[in-house]
Amino acid sequence: MANQVLLHFLVPLFCGAISQPIRYSIPEELAKGSSVGNLAQDLGLSVQELPARNLRVSAEDYFSVSAESGDLLVSGRIDREKICGKKSECALEFESVTENPMNIFHVIVTIRDINDNAPHFFGKSIELEICESALPGVKFPLDSARDADVGSNSLKMYTLSPNSHFSLSTKESPDGDKYPELLLEKLLDREHQSSHHLILTAIDGGDPPLSSTTQIWIKVTDANDNAPVFSQDVYKASLRENMPLGTFVLQVTATDQDENVNGEITYAFLNGPASANLVFSLNPNTGAITTNGTLDFEEKSRYMLGVEARDGGVHTAHCNVQIEILDENDNVPEVTFMSFSNQVPEDSVLGTVIALIKVRDKDSGQNGLVTCHIQEELPFKLQPTSKNYYKLVIDRALNREQTSEYNVTITATDRGKPSLSSKTLVTVHITDVNDNAPVFHQASYVVHVAENNPPGASIAQVSASDPDLGSNGQVSYSIIASDLDPKALLSFVSVNQDSGVVFAQRAFDHEQLRSFQLTLQARDQGSPALSANVSMRVLVGDLNDNAPRVLYPTLEPDGSALFDMVPRAAEPGYLVTKVVAVDADSGHNAWLSYHVLQASDPGLFSLGLRTGEVRTARALGDRDSARQRLLVAVRDGGQPPLSATATLHLIFADSLQEVLPDLSDDPLPSDPQSELQFYLVVALALISVLFLLAVILAIALRLRCSSSSAAWGCFQPGLSSNSATGVLPNYSQGTLPYSYNVCIASQSAKTEFNFLNVTPEVAPQDLLCDDTSWIPDTLGDTEVPFVSDSVSKQAPPNTDWRFSQAQRPGTSGSQNGDETGTWPNNQFDTEMLQAMILASASEAADGSSTLGGGAGTMGLSARYGPQFTLQHVPDYRQNVYIPGSNATLTNAAGKRDGKAPAGGNGNKKKSGKKEKK
């Protein structure tokens, strides 16, 4: 039947529903499986697209779409009379739907009528009683035939079997129905023929035509010469649907001029559709028509009733009653989901179609026009696409973390008065996507951990949250960066990837590692994964786990102890020595205090609580022992405090010679190493003497050759040697800033080497020698000028190397020797001071420090920088002894103590057999 398919109209496919429907025309009663047309091709779809587009139609009772070819196929019986009844035009309207993207197309299939229904009469026969007195020309209505077909296939004419008394006339109603009437052609004679038999045939206009017949039986009776007559041939009335039972519709009226029984008229419905007789009732005496059932405009909008009026005789009359049913707004709109997806990803783009909705109202006119809307606060909107179709689309961005589901109420309202509406509730679930990175609960973390912590202990915990669901919200933790060595990082800390707990893998030491920085990352399990970083600074707190370390005084490598010499004339407050100690801890744990544990004479010396300076508390008495011993304890400020002890040996003497007898009394064992050193010193002294004699001899020979007689005055008796200026301009190059003036006196064969004060004096003019000869100094690079001096008296020691009281350092950093000085609050200053003291004391102890190297620095500036001067370190030059002289390299005691010191004051010497020798 494909050649019978007629394509009336095809509009190209655009986005959404097309504006004009696709039309097809087929005859009714087409066989199941017959092709109506290639719907896919008419929509512009290829055969390959069909599986993905899921082409389907809504009229599944009548049509289906072939998934292979896209043809629109007949899937059920198509009976035009059942679908459209007596309508002249019959069409099936439905929608075709495609997906990906979703589109709607309207399809109209016109059902053409075929002549598949023959006319038929309701009764098998028609019986008439005609009075013999009936005049020719009288018409007798006959039962009409009904034909379900329309148009040319409907009932076209009636024929009557040949008869000399009767003929047939046809009457047409306003709706096009034809009613046969029997026309009397000539008078009847009951006595001649009391009955007649006729055949009435109804023929339609089909090709070939179909027909049906009925028998007409006519009985001739005696005369009743007037038949009833209706006031109207057609009665019309309109009635609203849903009227209650018994509602009056109209009244038909017929009159009969006969009297008595022949004039009494009764009314009855002619044989017609059974539905009409069920809906309406007719009063046989009055002709009043009332409702007898429920009127529903949606089922049937018009009724055509035939009414017969019969008198007491055999005369009848017929009329038609046309009743129009008026529509009432008695049907609420219906909402049908053609397609619906209740799982919507939260990252769906705007305009994504969630559902395709069809609305329908069985009412007509304004009562059947429907509008739809949803709540305004929802991120969705309804878009009308075509007649009675809407799309539910996304109007605003979705966020599952804020709202995980939406209850959408679709309200459909018609335009009737009053309007009716219906509500349909659907739930749209928002599915999760990984659109949120983990967020740490803190912007950064600072963790304080005390040192010596147990390995494996938890020191902190980081926490991050991710509002996503499932694996998108599952957070794992890791360490991604640190200021530690990457190879050593794992040996310091680790983090639990599930809980975020940070563990210490080892015990921390504040003295080795004060702090370190970590960068931790929280990463979710989404695809792609999102992450966030946070910094953590771990501060290692100090514990009092290091006892103070005494830098001075210390024991020599040979085990001997140092001693300090104190002038016998030292006044109260005289600085004897200073105990120097450091503590590797920090803060209060390194705040040191000094205490006297034991003393030979407790009231003779005082000890600075914070400075460690040992001063004389009173003058030395006659009964006081020349040798004193102090046991000093150094405690830190920790809880509990740790301490160390140092022993000070103090000797009151004005020169080293006074000390030697006391030292010889010490019952110390002989030290072979010390004896060897002694012999080396003696040998060095002999070589020096021989060298000096050679120099003197050379000078004498030179002077003898001189023609100047004044040059020999230096050797005359009575002359004395005078000091001359002997300071070299290059004394800052690491050598002792002293020059040696050598003079030969005639009165004595003894040669003296005097330490001359560095003063701007000029040598006397009466010297035996008028020029100065320089000889190398065996102690360094300093040249020694050789001059004559008439004075044999030994010069006093040079006091320019003494430090003032303000230059003596203390661990508190104060230069005024304040007993209550405070420890520096700055941790950097404290550590640098401790390092400087340790370095300087070590140099002094092992003899590697060089006297010189810049004024007031003792060589520290070259090693630690110019900012560290002698005011920060103890005066270790008090321990330097120049062989052959009682002078010492001390700072100006007169400036410190307010008086000129005695020779050899403040000298420090090791006790033992070495000094005795």
C-alpha cells in the first residue's frame, strides 16, 4: 500500500519542534505492518542515526516506527468510523520524538474513508396501516437506513419495488441524512386488496455500491382521513453538559383534525441509535423531552432524534429534534511526561533538557487552552515548544553541595471560567561532580614540639574537608615539600594519608634543629583530582638537657691546673679573674649563674652572680694565706637546673720569683714531658745569648773603626743607659708591639734587655752611640734597635696593653661588670656570644692565639669578623710570660684599679714542676 501514501507537507528539521506538521494520507483498514511513509527520511534523519536518536511516536495504538528503516508502520486496526464517526474529515494527530538532542515533530495522518460499511435498517421490516380513504399524494414516513461511511461512500438513495399504488420520495435532513417516504399514488380499496408487500432498498455511493433492504407490509384499514401534523419539521435545542437527570430539553407538538380516538395523538421516538434513547426520554402524551442520562460534550456534542406522532387511527407524522451539547469547563488539564531524566549532573550546561511534557484538556475552546508554570525559585524553567508541549530546561547553574535535589511542581491551568488546574510533582536529583577542592580548616599550622620527643609520637594533625560526595570528597594527605633535605625528610616526619596525623620519626634536638617548614597537600579521589596545600612550621622547643660547660679555667692537656696571681696590694673590688662558661641550651635554660661552693677564705673574694667575675672583697691581711682555692659552681636557669664546677687557684704575689718557692713545695710528680720542654728552653736561651754576643762583637768592631771619638763615650764609666723610643711602624702585623734597646755600660759587664715604654721621648744626646742599630728579634718579625744607655736600671713594665674595666666581658653582655646583668633576650645574640667566647677561650687554652693582629682584637677580627673585639672575651694575655723579665702583658691596672700596679701583677702561671725548673 506504499503507493497509496501521499506526503502533503514536509518542513526541514530545526532545533526543537518544527512549526508545520508532517502530513500523510492513508485509507482506513490498512493491513497491519503496512508502511505509511519514511518518517526518518522526511525528518532529515539518516538510517545510521536512528539507534542514537531513538525515533518514536506517541500514537502507539495505531502506528510504530521501524528501527531499521525509519518507516512509519501501521501497528493496529484503523477504523475510520470508530475513530471519527460521522465527521467528514478524519485525521490522527500525534507526535514523533527524537533524542540527543530532544526534538518534537507533529504528524497528521489523514484517514480516508473506504466503502466498507453497507447501509442498514434498524428494523427487519416496516408495518403500515393505511386507511382506504387515504387520498393520493399522502406521504407515509418510512424508517431510514444508516450508513457509517461518509462522503461518496455514504447513503445516496432509496429504491422501492414496483407497485401501482405507491411510489417512493426521499427527504433530506439538515445534516445530510436522507429519509424515505412512501407516496400514495392512487386510492386503495381494502375490499379489492387488503394488504400490500413492498421492498425498500438503500444504496450507498461506493464503487462498487453496497445496499441493504427491508420489507414493507401495508395493511389497508377503514377510513381515518386526517393524519397528525407537527408544528415544525425540525426542532432545535442546546443544552449544557453535565445537566442533572430530568432536565427539560424541549417539547414537540402535533395536531390532528380528527375527533375522538382518531384525534388522540401519542409521541414516540423513532428507531434510532440506542445511545440517544438512553440519554433522553419522551413523554408519550405531552411530547416533552427530558434528560435521562449524563451528557458529556467530550463523548458526543450533538444528538439527532426522530419523533413520531400517531393518532388514534393509523395516521402518523414525523419530525426531527436536533440537540446541541454545550461544553462546560469540567475537565482538569492532564500532564504527561513524554521523557524525563531525574538524575542531572551538577555541571550541566544551561538549557539542558530535563523533561518533555505534554498537557491535554478534554474541553474545547477556551476551556481547552492550557498554560503551565513551575515555582520561580527553582533553577529550572518551562519552555513551550509547540501545541500543548513544554520542555523543562536548566535556567541557572546547579550546585549539589548547596541543594542536592529539587521538588518541581508543574501546575497546568486552563482558561475556563472558572479555571481548573492540576499539579504534578516530580523530584530532580542533582548528581555530584568533582568541582570542589579540599579546604584546610586552618590557613597555616604552627606546631610546637619539645625536643627529645619519643620517635613515632603524634605531633600535629591537619584536617581538610571536601563537600563533594563519594570518592570526590575522600581526602588523602601527603607531604610534598620541606626546607629539609629531601633524603632526610622521611627520617624526620611522616603523615597518615587518611587521618592527616603528622608523626615524628625521630627525636628532635633543639641544639641541632630549631625549626623546619613543611608543605602538606590534601587531595581528593575525583577524576581529575583536586588538591590544596597548607604550610606547617614545626618549632622544636628547648629542654634543659645540656649542663653548663666551663671554658675557663680549664686543665692543660698535661693535666696541670692554671693559677692566677693577685698583687698583694690589691684593693677591694680588684678584678682577679673571670669564670667563663657556656650552655648549649637557649633562653632561660642557658641563663647561667655563678656560686661559690668552697673557698679557703670565704670573705676574701666575691663572685659575680651573672658575670662570673672574681674580685677581692677586702685587702689581703698578714694572716691570710698567700694561696687561695675557690670551687665555683655554674648553674643554668632550667628546671631542674644543671650545673658544672670549676676550681680556681689564686696566689698573692708581686712577682713570679715569689711564686716559685711556693710552687716548689708542691708535691707533684715529675713529668718527663715538662722536663723535655725545660731543656729545650735552656738550649734556646743559650743560642740567643751566643747570637747576642756575636752582635755585640760586631758592633764593637765597627765602633773601633769609627773616627768619631764621641762614639766611645758610651763605654766610659759612669754612663747610664736611657730608654729610647723603639716602636715599629709595622707592629700590627701579628708581632709584639715592643722594641728592645741594647746599651753597653762600662761599669758592668752585664747586659740588660729592657722593655721600654712606647712614648714619644727622644733619646739623650750624650749617649755614647749617636745612631741606633736594628737587629732581628728572635721572638717575631720585630727588629730590635741596639742603642747604648747609661742607666742600668730596669724599665717598668709596659702598661699600655691593659684593658679597662669596661673592656672586660661578661656572659650577660654588660661592660660595666654589673652583677645583676640580664641575659640577652635576642636568641641570635646569645648564640653568637657563646660561640665567640668558646672560640676565643679555646685559642687561649691551646696557645694558638696570636698576640697582635690588630689593636684590641687578639686575632679574633681576622677569624670572626671586625665586630668581635676584645671587649667580648677574657683577657688571656695575663697568662703570657716573657722569659728573662718580670714584665707581663697585662692591661693597664692603674686605669682599672686606680693605682699603678706592682711588677708582675695579675700574671698567670701554670703550677707544677715545670715552673719550678
